[in-house]
Amino acid sequence: MGYPRENLAPGEVVVIHRHPHWKSLIIPVLVFWAVTVVGGVAIGFGRRALADDTGRLTLTGVVAVVWAVLTVWFLVRPLLTWKTTHFVVTDRRVIYRTGVITRSGIDIPIRRINTVEFRHGLVDRMLRTGTLVIESASDEPLAFHDIPRVEAVHAQLYQELLDDEDAEFDRFGSRSGSLHREPLHREPRREVGR
């Protein structure tokens, strides 16, 4: 399922659309299986211990209701949250939306982004996921966790930043419609303390 077109500006193009990495669903799935096993064992022992059919039926009903409530809370809710969380990079902005009933989100115009970095440990590297950190012109850095293929997203977002700078230079930097421009001279980055 793509990002809803009605949330985009006219002419805006989606470059990247991601949901959180599937690793965010591992704990909910394990909890679901644990609850299912415990419920099955409880019904099995209860049916043995109870002599009358009414007691067995009541126990089965109570366990089924508890199982259903725990399944909704620990599996369905995280699954819906995962499905309704969107990390989108367009040719104009970075969009982050999350929430099922109460939605929240943030838009960061490409032009306002100063730095983009990623972080991932050993397990994240094996799963090809990580945290993307975006620092904009006036805000504290924003960290987006569990971004699938975070290095590719980082590279593509950086490319969008360069493309935006090129387009801005073409709009405002060229003189009298000339397509020739001087290459940008940037000082090499120095390491602190050396």
C-alpha cells in the first residue's frame, strides 16, 4: 500500500516510502504465542480438574475472553500501529506519520535539512535496519527508529538534498540563463583533536 496521494502537494513525487522494520513486531508476535500457549494449557488443566460441564464451559469462556483481550492489546494494536506508521521522502520533504485513532506527524522541508546521519548496531546491521537522524535548520535532531535499509534511505535522502541544492542554484545562481556554473569548492572535513 503506497502513501495516500491526497496527502501530497500537486506535482510532489514519492521517492521512498517505508513502514518500520519488521523487527518491531517480533516481541508482539512472541507475546501472542506465549499467551496462546498459556491459554491452551489453562484450558487443558482446567478441563481435567473440573468435573462438571458448566465449570469447564465457564473456564473455557473466561480463558477465551482473556486471550482475545490480550491478543488485541499485544498483537493487533502493534500491528495496526506498524501498518499506519509511514516514513516518506518526497522530492520536497520528509514526512513521518504515525497513529491509529489519534494521528501525529511531522513534515521537514528538504531545504531546511542540515545534516542526515544513521546509526545501527550489530543486530541492526544484520537485519539491515537502524535509526535515521535528521537535523533541520532550527530544531533539535529528530531520530526515526527502525527504518528498513537505513543506509540506502540515508544515501537517497542525501541525493535529494543535493538535487534540491542543484535546482535552487539553477533557479537563483545562474546568470542570464547560462547553464554553465562553477563547481562548488568545499573544504575537506577535519577531524576534531587532530
